[in-house]
Amino acid sequence: TPTCEPATPLCCRRDHYVDFQELGWQDWILQPEGYQLNYCSGQCPPHLAGSPGIAASFHSAVFSLLKANNPWPASTSCCVPTARRPLSLLYLDHNGNVVKTDVPDMVVEACGCS
Amino acid sequence: TPRAGRQCPACGGPTLELESQRELLLHLAKRSILDKLHLSQRPTLNRPVSRAALRTALQRLHGVPQGALPEDNREQECEIISFAETDSTSAYSSLLTFHLSTPRSHHLYHARLWLHMLPTLPGTLCLRIFRWGPRRRHQRSRTLLAEHHITNLGWHALTLPSSGLRGEKSGVLKLQLDCRPLEGNNSTVTGQPRRLLDTAGHQQPFLELKIRANEPGAGRARRR
């Protein structure tokens, strides 16, 4: 999935960094200081629908054929995350204990048209 | 989430204003983190941990080999460092209190107590660690968790049986530490007895716990 250029109209990954200081959470989240949230946006015209997120199955191949022969409204295909990765967090809980945990699916790595 | 009269921007709808987009992203980030940590709101910190204690604890933990667990289980694991509150400490005995809030759905599988021993008695010492039970009829029961022989001063990481620490519903865990000269250690104590532990500053004792979402093999054990 391409990273979005300023004028990219098509589905792409927009890099966005969230600073925990900006959230006012730097007092209880010890590490990291922020993280790449990232998100997906952009148009999904019919020829891009079903790729690359669900293009690898027989079901999705049939789905794409149906779309090609009988175009669906544009709003039914969305630019969505297709790959994510976990983020390690070190934080203080309600009792002041330090907790380290790996939170799944926090960082969007790739986008695709549903 | 589609808003009233609007389409989702990811599904071909109009793009949000820059400021609205930023607010939405911050809101999403907050919601996402709280949901994934199973918190309804951000923790309110009544007892802030000193940065020095935290730094020391993290330095001590750094480089400790991870358990040989399958990669798949990593994302379901948590490590918790809980700093001790010291109710009383003397040359021979200390009572440490820990406030823990491990989710009930999680399984404790590893526990170590980190202590910084002071030069209390010469020679090898026998350290016994007891867990205090709930108070009944003005008395507390106590269970022996572990016994360690300590020769060197400074930091020690003492493994505790995780089974002995489970089942604490109140969230308060009390550990009593009793220290005696090992049999055959004939050194005599002279002068004013000194404290067993340094319980403040960057040498504050702490408990290192590892928990995971569920216990692999628990179902199999039940079937047997």
C-alpha cells in the first residue's frame, strides 16, 4: 500500500503520529512517548475493490467478478486497514504498578479496498 | 463510524476539516488504547512512583531473558512491576505490602521478588518469605513461600512460587521476610541491629510478575 502523497485521491495509508503529551497521558504511559497511529483514507473505485486485502481467496475472486459484472455503489467499497502490528506499552495502573504489555493491532501498516 | 447525513471518509465520503480530523484521531487513539488495556478510563495516580525507583527497577529487569514462550502467546502477556510499601522493618524481619490489580481472566505464571539487602549480619543468611493470609479472630495465618540463602549484599531476584501468590481477591498482598544467620554461621551480632532492607529511594523492593490471558493446557488438565 502506498503512503499517501498530498494529492493522492486513491486509497492509501496516511501516517499520523500521536504524542501522548498531546493526549495529556504522559503521566501514566511511561513508554513510548507516542506512537504511529496511521489510518487509511482515499477513494476505492470499483477496479480497486477487493484488493489487496481480500484478494487472495476463492471467495474474494467470485466477489470481484460479481462487482465487475454488476458494479456496486461506490460507497460499498471502503479504504480499510489490511495489516496492523502490535505496540509495546509501559504504563502505571490504578495502584501505581508498572505494567508492560504488548497491545495487538495498534499500528496500521497497510491499507486496501474492501 | 458514519455520522448522521454523512458518509465515512474512508468509503468515498467528503474529507473532514483538518481540525475535526485531528480531534477525531486523538479521540480514536484514546478509545483504542483504553479498550485494548481493558480500562474504562485512564488511571488516576494516587501514589506516584519515584522516577529513581522506576529507573532502577527497569534497569534491573533489562536484559533478563524472556521465558521460552511461543511467539503466538507474546501479545497476550503482561509484565507487572509492583513497588512495596513497607509496614515495618527491623534487622531480622520486614513486612512488605503490594497493591495488585491483575485481571481475573489472566493467569499468573512467574513471580520474582527483588530486594536490595543491606549489611545486617555477617556470613550467609537464611531468608524466609511468608505470605500473610486474611485476618481471622485477631490473628493472621502465614504460609511459607520460599527460603533463600543470601551471601552477597546488593540486589537479589528471588523466585517465588506463582501458585502461592494466586487467589488474592482483595488486591493486597502482604509478604513477611524473616532473616536469620544460617546454621553453622557463628558470627555474633554486636552493637545496634541495623535494618535488613533499604526500603526507600532507588532501592525500594519490588515484585516482578508475569501474567497471560489464559493458561495453556488448563483444559487438558481438567479433562484428565
